[in-house]
Amino acid sequence: MASLGHIAVGMAAARFDRPSDAPRWSSMAWWSALSLLPDADVVGFALGVNYGDPWGHRGATHSFTFSVVVGVAVGLAAGWFKRPALRLAGARSGQAGRTALIASLVLASHAILDTMTDGGLGCALLWPFDLTRYFAPWRPIPVAPIGLAFFSPYGGIIALTELVLFSPLLLFALRPRRIETNRLPMPTALFLAFWIVSVWLISSDHPARDAIVGVFLREDTAYASGFSEEAFRTIKPGESDNEVRRLLGAPVGEGRFYAPRDQPSQSAIETSALSLPHECLSVRFEAGVVVRALDLDACKKVGIETGMSTMDVDQRLGAPSESCWQYSSSPRDAYFRLRMVCFSNDRVAMVVRQWQH
């Protein structure tokens, strides 16, 4: 996520914490910071922690255990320090319990919302009992570009998307203290209608959604021969690579990933992208020949050169542990609709539909 949704949750929590009063900006900032706290795990990248490790990004800090432990700690701190005028132990205990509950829910919402994104790894919701990364069955939230790429046209669209999705929470946080009428005002009714239609466009795979985004991004998408959106939508995890090739034809490009020799059980994609050991772990093919490698010098040591065929690479490196077939590209190197299928052990592991530059 672009974090705007998490900030909206924090702002709404500040209003919920004191429903009878308009919350101060300092209170909304504090609750928003708490809502963003699980993403502090990104410091692990600089310390050599891999994405898929227990303490990697979206790992332990995105678990329900972390949410409850930190939420209880926040509640205890609030009970002792936030309300010094409360002399009665019962009142202090009640305040601590209420704050702990809200804080735990705010932290848990971060993990739940991240499972609803359309990229990255899932969240280790059940850590430390289970290290499985989970995704929600409904994933309407697009993943934001990382780093400076966020300040791009597509990053702006992602930010606008989150503002629309979470606008009800922002309105709840910023609404006037009292509403004079019990009837639903016309502006509110119009807003709700606009919001429902917008959520439908954002969360669905309706062609109108990509058409609207494509106009703003001035897209330039070219598809592989034999590719069709209708067939692509039928691809499901678990299908064989032969079935995908039958439905979609040959891809325009292919990335193959090879597990490190000393860590054969680790995901080759995660390892090649994050820890970068000096091995030939990733090779890119176009039109059936090698066009580049993640570590070209390491690949040359095992006989892999640009221009080499897939058959020759297989003879030297064996079958890949993971691979991704790309069915679209941009001839002008502009924004395009990325359509890609990734495999693990010759079975579909992930179907990718997103904008790419």
C-alpha cells in the first residue's frame, strides 16, 4: 500500500478513541504513526534480512500476536500516563483496556489491509505459530511503487486510489462534532453513490478500469501472438505450464530463477532480488535466447552467455525452480498492462495483472 490507507485508519481511530470530541491533530498523528508501525520491519533490508524471513517485511510485525502484544503495551502506557487526573484504579483500568483494544485493532488492520494488496508477499498473520504468508481472497488494493518511483504518474494514481477507497474513514475522522439533522443529506448520498461505483471500478477486473488508467498513463501495450484477456482470466494457481502455453501461446519474454546451491529450499526469486549471492540465479530470455542475467559475471563462470538458447542453458543449469512468462511489453518503453504468469515446479504459482513501466 501507499500508506495513505493506514493513515486514514489511524485518523479514524483517534476519533473513535474520543467520539464526543473532535480529535486534535496531534492525536490523529499519534494514532496514524501507530497504524504505520508494522512497516518498521523494512529496516531489515539494510541489515541483510530477506523479505521472506520471519522478521522480514510483512513477517512477524504483521502478525496478530504482534498486534495484541504492542496493543496491550500501548493500553498500559495510556492508563498510567495519558490520564494522570484519573485517581480511581477502576477508571484507569477501564481507559487502559479501551486503548489497548483500539490499538490492537489498529495494528491488526495494517496486516489485514496488506493481505488485500495485489502484489508482494502475503503477511505472516499467525506468527510465531505458523510462518505461512497469507493473502485475502479479495485483493482490491494496488501495490504502490517503491521509493522515488512513487512520485510518478502511476504512483499518483495509486495515491488517488487509496484516497478514494478510504475516504469514508477520512470523513468520519474529520466530520463536524455534531450533525444537526437525522436525515441523510443529499451531498452525503451523492458521495456514497460515487464511492460505491469507484470501489467497484477499482476492485473489479472490468475493462473500463484499465481503459481509464490507460488514458491517464498514455499506455503502450503490445501482447504476445495468441494472447487474449479472456483466456488469461481463466488461468488459476495450480495449473500446469503446458496448459498455460496451450491457452496463451508462447510468451514474449521469460525469466528463469535457480535456487542457490547452498539453500535449495529457499525461494530463488526472493534470494535473487534481495540477498544477491554471487551465483547465476536469474536469467532473462526473449525469443528463446538469453538477453541478460542478474549477475552476468557469475553466469559466465558456468558457461551462460547472452544469445544462448534455452536448451543450452538447461544443459548447464538444469530445470529452474521458478519461472515467469511475460505476455505483454511496451515497444516505446512506456506504461503498459503487464500480463505475466509465474510458476513453481511447473505449476502456476501467481498470475500478475498490473501496470508496469
